Amino acid sequence: MLLHAETTFGLNLLRALPATNESVVFSPVSIALLLSLVHSGAKGKLKTQIENVLGDGQKVDQKMDNYFKYISDLVHDGNTEDFRFHAANRLFVGKEYKIKNNYTGAENLDFKSNEAAKEINNYVKSATGNKIKTIVSKSSLKNAAALLVNAMSFSGVWEKEFGGYSTFMETFVAGEEKVQRWFMHAFACHRTFAWDNWFDVLILNYKNPEYRFAIFSPKRKYGLKKVLEKLDAARFQKLLSSGKSHYINTYIPKINVKTKLLLKDVLPKLGITDLFNDSADLSEIADELKITNGVHKARIQINEEGTVAAPEFSSVQYDNEPGGNDPIDFFTKYPFLFALVRENHPVLMGIYRG
């Protein structure tokens, strides 16, 4: 899967999310990894749909397998003392189905048992290092035949930390609502900054140099919805790649966002229409298998240590082109797009709305 297609998948997922005034976060690569479990056991139309959405229509299994191995390494092999991913990724199949011997991505579960939800939640809790403790309820498993479960959380330390002494309360404007939020401030530090006609982008580095956190703040203070409708992978990647070091006065809100997505509501909008239908051919997993739903949960916390305006413009104020001697003020007081990337691959994406 090309970087362009991967970014397109993430942006399309973002646009497919149910309309809400709440902040959201999800992991494009983690959802892609979950779909790899399906792809390896699917046949026919469903398999083609996954390839079209994830792989630019590549139909050669070896190419898709190589990509799925790559994103698995992307998620799991980057852990260091200062940066750690926690991921859960599993297909639970009802005990009445016999899983094929050559399929390794699933396990049987008695969904009618009073302990079924507890077993799934304990798995997610353990796999995410206690970062995500619940993902399903007993009632959500009613009539379940098979369930895709995916969760991701992470922790990371900034290359240049924000001082806790400089955190202050400030007004964040989300539509007609104004709320008080804690903002972090760092004065006149070298940060990576990029811009174009739509966005001002602040890119924060982690101690692990492969990872960066990018804030895409729309130039128009209420303009996020409009630019997201038109934002494509080429512009997204160009902004990530064109950033240069500038003196920046940084003012950004502390972030603590947790989102649960029901994939049955999202994936059909992207073109994967057969996954939760009776027509899905999943015979490489188990005969006559039907997947009832898929659940994805992600969490992001941004604080001082890391991750555990002019009337018409929202984020950056400067009199001349960036790059002069005076620091740029990057002040995000309005909703913005954010992304955690590894070598520009969108590991996490979301919108902060206060």
C-alpha cells in the first residue's frame, strides 16, 4: 500500500465518521491491520473491496501480505523507553464455528456466556497496558456471531518538553460554544512549522525521532469543516514534508480524547460493503461465518511531558513571511486536525473540538 493510499484511507475514514461536536481520534493503520485479519480469510467480492480501499486495487495477495506485515511492524516495532504503542487486534468467533486450521487470526468465544464481555475486555486491557479497560458491554454481544476487536493507545515523551509552570487556562472556541481549557505554552523554541493557503501546521518531535505529532490549524477560525471536505493525501503529505525550523511561541491545549467506533457504521461508506452482510465469503476462516460488527477504540493524551488572533484567522499571527527574527505565535483556539505520524504514515488521526 502506497503512502498516498494509506493517507487517503485515513482522511476518508475521518470524513465517514458520524457527525458530532465531540473530539475524535482513531488509528488508520490499526484499522487497516484489523482488516488484514479479514483479508487473509476472505474470498471473492469482499476480498476485492478490501484491496480497493487499502491497496489501490492491488490484487496480488503477496503484495497485500507484505503491506500488512509492514503496518504490523509500524505499530509494534517502534517501542522504546520513551515511546510505546499498546495495541489489541483480534477476531472473536462464536463457539459454534470451527476455525480453519490454517487461519491464525481468530479464537472461539461463547458469546452467550455471562463472561464473554469480560473476556474481551480483559484481553484489550492486557494488550493496551491498562490504557483501555473496556471496549464492549454484555448487551452489545447479543446475537453476535463474530466480532472484530481493535484498540490502540500510546505514550511518548517530547523532544522538547513544555514546562508545567507555563500551563494556563484559556478560552477554546468550538462553534458557538466557548469553553475553558488548559493550554501549554513554550516561548521562542525551535519547532517545525509549515503552511499553505488552508493550514498552518505545527510539528512537534518526540524523543524517538521516527515519530512526530502534527497540528493542522485552519487559517479561517471556523473553517475546519470546509477544508476537511477538500483535503487530500497530496496536500497532507506535502505539509508534513515541507516543514522547516522556526522560532515559535507555542500555545496548544492539553488533549485527552478517547473514541469508540462501530465499524459497521463506517466501513461501508468507504466501499467495504459486504463485510457485515450475509453475502460475505469468509470461508477461509470458518464455513458460513458472518461477522456481526467491528469495534475500534483509540485514546490519545497530550500533556507537558508528551503523550499519556486576528479577527479572521485562528492560529498563527505574523506580520511577514515566517522565517524572520521574530517568533511566530502558534495559538490554537479553534477546532483543528491532528495526526501522530511515523515517517509520515498516519498512525493516529483526529479532530480536537475542545
